[in-house]
Amino acid sequence: MKMPARVFRAGIFAHIGQIRLCLRAHSLMISDPVLTVLLCAAAYVAGSVLFALPVSRLWKLPDPRAQGSGNPGATNVYRTGGWPPALLTLALDAAKGWLPVWLAHAAGLSVMVQAVVALCAVTGHMIPVFYRFKGGKGVATALGAGLALAPITTLLIAAIWLLVIWRWRISALASLVAIVSGPLISAFLEPETLPLFGLLAILIVVRHRENLIRLAQGREAGL
């Protein structure tokens, strides 16, 4: 007997509500500073898992760090294996940014704390403890964290990324244009998140410094 879609959705939302209540109850037993430290540590550890590597092994693809741009991210996985492994990598890298921030929000922590948790997740992807502190660019993880904290701003950033990649088919260019637009968009739509998007823009632009040189020289690889 099939479960009606409305009943299924109601069950999912009920479970999410229960999770929120449990997190809020636990946050009453743990001081906010302690909970903040725990979530920041968990976010960094989660961010340190470079999903491009296990996904590539699952698809029997070469190590993305030794192929293409050398970046362990969804775009480079696409270059070696196509859309299915690339989309899975993108989803997992975004999820590891989204989940810690959502947990901080569900626990009733402030927007500032949620932003710090987001930065920890992105930092984990960039300098992962599991891979000798050599990680990726952090774009997908930043988008995932942004979706949990500032969904409208983040969806517009993603739309800009899609528009640029559709027009020029250069991932680094799309990432740079999109992430630099983040502070401008958040300043108008969700100003309380402006510091987060400003810091994310700085971090991600710095991580793309070699791409910037290649873009200036006209040597940046496309899709």
C-alpha cells in the first residue's frame, strides 16, 4: 500500500520539528559557548572530508588531485567522470556545509555563531586535517552553508554561477563572479549575513589566485 505524498511530507516535517526540539532542549543543558565550540569543531571535521576522493574511487576514476586542475572538487570530477559523480560530489560537499549551520540554527544560536560555524566548515574543506591540510576551493561547501543561513542570497549567487558557466563554460570564472557578488546581494537582502559573505568572498578569491593568473593570461581551462 503506497503512502500518500502528503502524509509522507507531514511525517518528514514532524521529524524535523522533533529534531529541532531535541536540539533546543540539549542547548538548554549546554552553555552556548560550549555548544558553539562543539559545532565549530564538528563543522571543521566535516569540512575536512573531501568527497571528491571517495566518489572518484566509487566510480573507479583517477584521483582528481592528479588530473585536470588538480582541485578535489565537483568540477574536476566532472572533467574525469561526467555529470553523475560530479553532481554527487557537489551535493555531498554542499551538505557538509549546510548541516552544521542548520544544527546551529536549530539549537537557537545567533546568526553570528551560525556564520562562524559556516566559516569553520569552509575552512575544513580548504585546509583539511585528513589530507595534510591541502584541500579544495570551498565553493560548494560555502553554498551549502549559505543555504542554511541565507537561502535567498545563496540561491541568487547560485543563479549567477549558472549564468556565467552557461555563457563562458569556465568554472573558476563562474565561481569568482558569483562569490564576489555575494556581499553585494546580502547587503541588500540579508544584511545580517554580510560579514559572512564578505569573509567567504575573500577566502575563496585567495584560493583562486592561481586561477586568476591563468584567467588573465587566457590559459584557464574550461569544462
